[in-house]
Amino acid sequence: MQNIKTYKDIHPYDHALSFDIKRMEDIYDKADGKADDPHRHEYYTLVIVQKASGKHLIDFNEFKLSPQQIYFVSPGQIHQVIEEEKSFGFAITFSPQFMLENGIDRRFIEDLFLFHDFGYSPPLYIEKAEFSVIYNFAEQIFSTLHAEHAFKYQAIGAWLKLLLIRCYANCSMAKESNTQKVQASVTILKNFKLLLEEHYKSWHLVQQYAEQLNVSADYLNATIKSLTGKSVKEHIQSRITVAAKRLLLFAELTAKEIAYELGFSAPANFSQFFKKCTGQSPSEFRKSYHS
């Protein structure tokens, strides 16, 4: 079984580069229209789709490629773009190091809630007028990268930050009334996501997260569901399921070993959990991808 392809560097020939932007049509031509294998990056990826037909798979969820979409792919997420015809748009890649060097705080990315660490990561659909503004930002970034002048990466950092802020302004969370209550809820969501990423292998119960956040389980669930549309339990199950799928497909581990790796007391409990969440047993899921 092959391990998942992982791209560690943004540029294959210059490991020092921490930012890049490419036109989707150029990527298509270079690959002769062939889709890359499912893979992941150790950097952020932003896909701005002007025109496309096909599908984009992110962490085993499939989304239809359509015009006026923007995809946000976090480091570690497994994704694959499969095009039915040549796409037009931009693919922007940048590393945490680029953010640090060009005035973009890591907390800024976290507070936007545009990039998801795992699981369901649907594209943001932008109305035509707003999409034109965002697309123009991408054009400015592209032309700046290919210009020769001082401070161009600082300029790119500024354009990128403006682009992300404009994207955030068009997402549903930003359209909520900006009250103190909403801000407090966003803080709880942010802290919950951090805890989940750290403890999903050992904390499988809602109560464990609620206790750490000093709120009741009911309050935590209501807060998370109001902002994301998913319950705390669904978030926990999604994180464990995505980890399990990655291990089943791209690690040389048995289902029994994966069960213990993900904190289940017995392999049977893991199998029951996985089938309940996915409709397939671990072995059926593995066979469906490697048949």
C-alpha cells in the first residue's frame, strides 16, 4: 500500500520559497489535463475558481467544481481536483513561514474560520460583483509576484490579507450581528477546535471538552451548532473518522492497530463506530479504494 503523496515545499526547485500563485489553466496544460493523485500539502492552499467543470475531493468529501467558488485547504488535508475540461482561475499556496514574515498573524487565519483542519470543507460561493473584486486581488498578487521590485512579498502579503478579509466578509459567520455574545461564541468555537485537534484520539465525549472549556455540555453543543450547523458530537466523530480513513488508505496498519491508535478500547468498538459513521466497515472502505 502506498503512502499518501505529501508536498512539503511550495516550489519543487527552491525550498526557500514560501509563496506561489498559478493560473489553473496553466496547471491543466502542464499536466495535459490529467488529475494528480490524492495528496496533501504542508502549507495553505486557496483555489479561486472563475470557470470550471469537474469535482474537488477534500478529506473524502466531493464537491462540484463551479464558477465563482473559493476553496480553502489547510495543511494536512487530503484533496484532489478532477477536471472535465480546462479550468480557469488561480491556485494560491502559502506557508505559515510566509505569514510570519509578511505581517499575517497565525491567529488571523484561525479567526477567519475559512480554513478547516479536517472533514467537511465546502467551497465559499461568491456573488458575481463580489467575486470580481476578489478575483482582481488575485490578479494583483499574480502580477506582483512576476514583477521585479523591492518589497514585493510584503505587497503580496498585504494583497493576500485583503483577499482573505473580503472572503470572510462574504461568509455566513461574518453576516451575523456583531454582538458581544457572538464574539464570545466564536471564542468558544476557536478553543474547541484547538482542543479537538489536540485530544481527538483520547477524548471521545462531549463532556470532556465542555469541562475543559468551563461550560456545560448543553451550552457547548448549542454554541457550536449555532455557528457551524453541526453538533459537538458530529465534530468529534468527523475528526476521528477522517483520521481513520487516512490511516486505512495511507498507512501500513491493520484495523486493530488503527483502533488502538485512535483511542478505542477494543477493535470491535472501532469497527462499530466507523460503520455507523460511514456506512462501511473499515475493511470494506479500504477495499473500495484499492480494488
